[in-house]
Amino acid sequence: MTTKVVKIIKIKNIMQEKKKGFTLIELLIVIGIIAILAAAIVVIIQPGQQFLSARESTRWSHVNGIVSGVYAYMTTNQAWPNCVLSATTSSVDVVTCTDLVADTGTLPRDPTEGNATSTGYNLLANMDPVATTTIVSITVSSTAAESNVTLTQ
């Protein structure tokens, strides 16, 4: 009788030793569930779209700042900045607007296109069709391929 009890105890010990870890099936199921959840989160968040939206917001802010700087210069000096006067026939890069730095602090740079030689923003003076020497408004736009940011005031 005691040998049977010893064998039963040994069998229980062996079974307990085998139960210490996870089975391969259990691990694969958990990994599969995590992969499905991660894929769903990436689809929901759409990081590329979020980054594009953030860059577009930055561009709108920069374009509004440039336009405000041009009008602040005009109000202070009672004349258009030199870069606006040179942009009557074709658009010029805002980097040429060095006279705006006093009113805007620094010239903004596009998040993807801006560098030391180009801000990534263009400025165009819109002329009066009747009095062809009169500037009626300005248009500031981003040169980035992904952007649709254009502001005319």
C-alpha cells in the first residue's frame, strides 16, 4: 500500500513540474490577440494623417504671421515692404523679406521645405487690373507638395 502512495505522490510531483510554464498554444493566442489590437490601434490613430494635420496647422500659423507682418510693416512705415514691391509680376520667396524681421521677429520656415536659403513660403502682390501700379492684396502660400495652404488678404 505504501508503494502505491509513493507512486501517486511521484506522479503528482511530475505533473506539478510540467505545469510551471505556458504552453505554445497559449503563447500564440496571446501574441495573436496583441497583434490584432495593435493593428486596430494603428488604423484608428492614423499617425501619418495626424502628422500631416499638425504640419498644415503650422503652415496656416506661419502664413497668417507673414501676412500680419506685411500689414504691420505697412502700417508702421506707410509703404509696402521691398519684397512685396518685387513680387508684382511673379511670386518671391519670403526669405527676401528681410525688412519684415523687425515686425515678425524671425521669418518662419515651412516644416518640410524650409531651410537656410528658402522659407518654403511664397509671396505675390496682386495688382489692381485698372490702376496697374496699385497693389490691392497679397497672397502668401506654402511651396510644400503636400500643402494646400494659401492665404490672400
